[in-house]
Amino acid sequence: MTLDPDDGHLREGATALLRRVRRLRKIDGAPALRLVSAEGEELAVPPALLGLLVSVAEELERGNGVSVLPLHRQLTTTEAAQLLNVSRPHVITLVERGELPFEKVGTHRRIRLADVIAYRHAQDQRRREALHDMVRQGEDLGLEY
């Protein structure tokens, strides 16, 4: 499911939801939210699900599109490349080096979304560590920036 931020009603709805959630009474540090059907049936929204709704609404309010996909979903190499913000040939190189697990479906490679997210997280962590090392080296050398 993909939500388009250019849909004005969706963006307005996200802003209205955020405004209301921020005013809600908090229980154990999290806002308490209940959904009520047209027939009056009530359903409590678990805090984790409310957190997801708030995250989606915040992204929509900022003008960002949002996609919700199951972690077990199989991606094409093109879709994986788009999520990683790299080229498709680079994804194929990662797959061939064994850095990104995949399955063959016929002659096509398929990569689990969960594996793409794990790879991206590991890359982000390596970048943060490298930046931290560069800052520390600069400080050790007395460089100012």
C-alpha cells in the first residue's frame, strides 16, 4: 500500500490526526486511542500500532510518500536498488558477493524486504562509525571545523 502525499485530503487528515493525538490523555507515557465504529463498537488501539499511525501521519504531513509492505515480501533487484538508493547493477554485485541474500525464482533474483532493510541498517551503522572515527581523528590532530 502506498500513500501519496500529493493527495490534499490525505495530508490534511494526517495533520488533523497528529493534532488530536498530541492532545490525548497519556497512559504509561503513550497516548490512549480508541476507534469507534458507526454502530458504537469500541476498539482500543495498541500503543505500537498508534506509534506506526503517528509515524505515517508525520511523514505525510512533511510531504513524503509512505509505503507499507510486509517484511517477508520478495523484491526484484530493481525494487531493492530503489530502497537502497543504489543502481540495480550494484545490487546484483552485492548479491553475487553474498552480501545480500536472495532466492532464485526461475531465472530472476528475489530479495526479501527484511534482508534489504537489515543491509541498509548495517550500512548506516558503518557510515556512522566511519564518521565518528573521522571526527575523533580530526580532534586528535587539533583540526577545527
